Amino acid sequence: MSTDQFISKTIDTNQRFQKQTSTKTQYQDAITKIIKICLEKNSLSKVENLKSTLPEVESVVVNDSPVFGYVMYILSDCCREMKLFDDANLYGNQSLRIRISLYGDKSNEVCICIDLLVQISMDSSRFSDAVALFLKSFKCKAHSQYTTYSQLTVDSIRVSNALLLQSSSESAATAFNLLGQSADILFDLLTDESSPPNQDKDTQQDLRHSVISILQEKASQHEKQMPPDLSKSANCFKLILKIPQLSNKDEQYSYESIIGCFSKQWLFEDVKNYISQYIAMGQRCFKPISVEMANILYFCGVIMEEQSDRPSPTRLCDLVDALRYYLCTLKISRETGGVSLNEESPAFAQKKMRDKIETIIYNNRPLKIEDVVLMVDRMLQIISIDFLLNIQKSQNWLMRYIYPDFIAEDALREKEDTLPAKSGSLSKLNGLMKTWKNRWFILERDVLSYYKNQGDPKSKGEINILEIKSIDIVTKEKKLKPYCFQINHPKHTLVLATDTEESIKEWVSLLNKAIQYWQEWNSNLTLTLYSITGGDDDSYSLELEIANYRPRVVSSRYLPYPPPMPMLKEIINTEYFDYQTIYEIISDTLPLFKENHIDFILEVLDLLDFEEFSSKKGHNDEVHQFILKSSKIFFVVR
């Protein structure tokens, strides 16, 4: 539109606002003059010319006319560029008032004027005012759809970045507030079920993508803070997970971002919780044997392996979980023909996963590398993906598979909070007198104990959970209480009573759960001891005999120092030497040495010189007992 056309249209549009006291010529001349000034390039002279012409315009049209609102807007913008912020704000608000009276407070014309006031507030460092005005305009545009949601997102991020460039705590806080409230406005539109949206599919997708983009930008800004605010960053991604009809890609990215934030903060339980949710999401959205599922499991494996190197209260179990996820990934990769991880080739990715699995086992079992390779091959043959994703079964199985017993016992302690456990008062039927006695029962680990009173140091009796044959609820009979159940044990039957039906169901359910748990813990043990090769001397032959004995390993204490060979030599060379002393020293120190068990025992046997010692001192029985006792610490059960 040319200047003359614009002037002509303005004169026609505002004609009904012409004052009766002015002539047509005066009206047309005044409008033409002010419009030509408005179209000039912004400058101080333009400001002065507009101000000086205003009285002439006021004499021909009413103040609430469109042309007067337009002139106020142009004058305000010109003052802003000239850094006359007070005048800019004054004229901008006058233009806003006129537009509200003419078009309504939710009109596009009003939004345009508010956007100018936002810029004035930003330029004059009144950031709180700028955010309040921006959000008012943002909400109006979003609800009325004066522009696309994508454009609103661009505007929101642009203003927030401008605020962050001010490098002040106030501007940073207002930037986060702006993004947060912008996301809330769009999120409410997306989830408002009371008024079904009259939008097509593409518009709904644009709205959904806009909410995600704003929240991701807010999360990014929180991470760039010094120091980073990872908790608030994680909260942004938690909000994304609440968005309806979220795409699988956005859901994956959000879960990985949340887990990454928690991992950086060493929030170990939160990491494990969201990893469980992430895997559940993968099982819900993808096939078990798919590239997408493999990538999810590999990511979880890397996170849990990193966590096992930190002071996590469950770091031994965390390493087992890492192994579970790596095994799953490798099995899926083999069954799908290859999986690319982080844009790596399928072949390289498979080798990388295999190396991780073998490294975890090699670092925790006293095995040679060739035996580790054979063990991994067997594991991949006998386990299924479904089994590995069942944490209760596979974690216990792998725990005993990759750790010697004394470490597996420590890993089990890490799971103390998740083990079946209960305590409370029960009535116990006396076997001889057929009378009822109140006793305090405690189910802890794989033992059910009962005491005369709560807090007594010594129990009146205890039952190993694995020795229980069955647990039955007793039907109502004479001389028995209403809510009874009996524990059937090979040696005797224990009849117990509770006060309520709910309580009896709770006890019976938990005891059965404990039986199942500890049966699985013990039955899944299929460890393989590596073969020992060496020279033809007697010490190597003797070592093979010890290896074949294969007793069950007992828990051992950790000590902060290595096996003291000089101390052993000193004791052996004295006349006060005895095997029990040697046994006690090595039993306390050997658990620190995982892959060096064999070297250590061979050194001890060389020091003792069994053949010479037994022939001269006649201690064959003592030598034999020492070998059997020591082997309980040196080796793991098949």
C-alpha cells in the first residue's frame, strides 16, 4: 500500500470520529500531516514534530479514535528508540487504553501494543514488568490463536534469552518464571478437557511440540546456571512426561534427561526408580526384541555401571543391574542382526557390549580371561530376555554368578530394605499343655524367630524359612482361636493365631513370599570354577586337589591391608609355628584379593614346604585340616 493510499484509508476509517467543530478540510489536512510524520524514520526531530502536531489532531478527532491510538503507538516506539523511556511508557499506555476501548482487551491490536510495552520495559531494565506484560500478551495470543504456537514459543525463548544476557540474578529469575508460565499456559490449553479444542491435528501437534520446546529450553537454562540447578531441570522433563499423546522419541529423551540429572547429583535411589520406569516405558511402547529396546537397556546399563563406581549404598547390586542390561542388549543385538549404539556400527557395538560384560565378570571373579569368555557364552545360551528383565529373579541369580560368596553376601545386605521382613505379636499354641502364649515374632532374612517379649536379646526358638514344608490357614475348630495358621516343619508343627483376618493373610502371604525368595536365591546358583594349570611340581598338584574340593564359601571380614607375607614367614620360621595362626591371618585378609587367590595360596604353600614339614614333624592330619579350612575361603562353590 502506497503512502497516499494509506492516508486515504486512514481518513475514511476515522471519519466517524471527526469532531463536529472541525471542517472536512481541517480534518483531512491534520490527518495527512500526522500520518506523514509517523511514516518518517525515527529520530528526535520526529518525536518533537509528533508532539507539536498532537494538538492539531486533537482538534479534529476525538481522543479515543483509531488514528489517535496509532499516533500514540508510533510516538511511543520512536521515544523508545531514542531512549526516552518515560515518554515511551506514557504514550504506549495511552495507545493501549484507546485500543482496549475500541477493540476489547483480548484483541490482536491490544496484543501488538502490549508487545511494544514489553520491549520498552526490557530496554529500561524493568524486567518484572516486561515478564508480566509478555505473559498477558502470550496468553491472549495463545487462546485466540492470533499466531502459531511455534511462533509463540520462539518469542518466549527470545525474550527469556534476552533476560539472561542481562547477567543479573533478577533477570535470570524472571527468565525462568517467563518460560515456566508460558509452558503452563500452553499445557493448560493442551489438557483442557472441559472445552474440546476446535483445532485440527496439525495445530494440536504444533501446540504439543511448543510445550515440549519451552520446557526443554527451561531445563537447558537451569543446567547452564552456575552452579547448575539439576533438580529444576529434571522437574521440567517430568512435566513433559505428563503431556498427553507424547511421542516415543520425546518420552525417551525426557527419561534419559531425568536420569542424567539425578545421576550427576548422585541421587542413587531416584536414578534406579526412573530407570525402572524407563524400562517399563520401553516394554510398553516397543517389542522386547527391537533396536529401540536395546538402546534403552544399553543406556540404563551405562548409568548403573557409573553408579556402581560411586558411594551408592547399593553399588554391588547396581553393578549386577548394569550386567543385566548389557546382557539384554547383547542378546537383542544378536537376535535382531545388530544394533547401532551412538552411531557405532553393529559389529563394533556388539564387541563393545561383550567387552563390558566380560570386564565386569573378570573384575569380580577369580577367573582367567579365557574362562570368562566361556562363562559369558554359556550365560547367553541359558538366559532369556524375559528372565533378565525380572529384577527379583535375575538379580539374585547374577549376583551369585559374578561374585564370590563373601561379596554376594554383602550385595544381599544392600537389598535389606527390599527383602521380605515383618515383626509383630502372635499367639502360639503350646504343644504339651495346649495353651496359648503371646510371643513376639520376627521374620528377618531367611529366619523366623520368636521371643517371650519384644526387645528380649535371646529368642525362645527359630525356624529356617527354607526348612518350612508348607503354611496353611487353619479352619475354625474347637479349642482353636478364630484366626489361626500353622507352619509345617519336618521336626514340629507351629500353630499361631492373630487378632484379625487381615493380619493372618498378611503373615501367611509374607512368609510364602520369603520362602519363594530364598528358594530362588539358592536354586539359581550355577557357578563354574576355572581350571588351574601350571608346572609339574607338588605344589601345583596339591592346588588342583584343593580346587576339586569345592566347598561352600563362608562370609569373611574385610581388612584394610594386604596379606602380610613377611609376617607369615616370621611365624613359620619360629618354633611356635602352628597352622591355626596362619589360617586366622589369611582368612581375614584374603577376601581383598579377587583374581589373585591362586597366587597367594601357592605362595603360602611354598613357604610351608608341606612335604618336608609333614615328614619331619608328623603333622599330616594338621596339614590336611589346614588345606580344607583354607579352601573354604579361597574358592567358590560349583
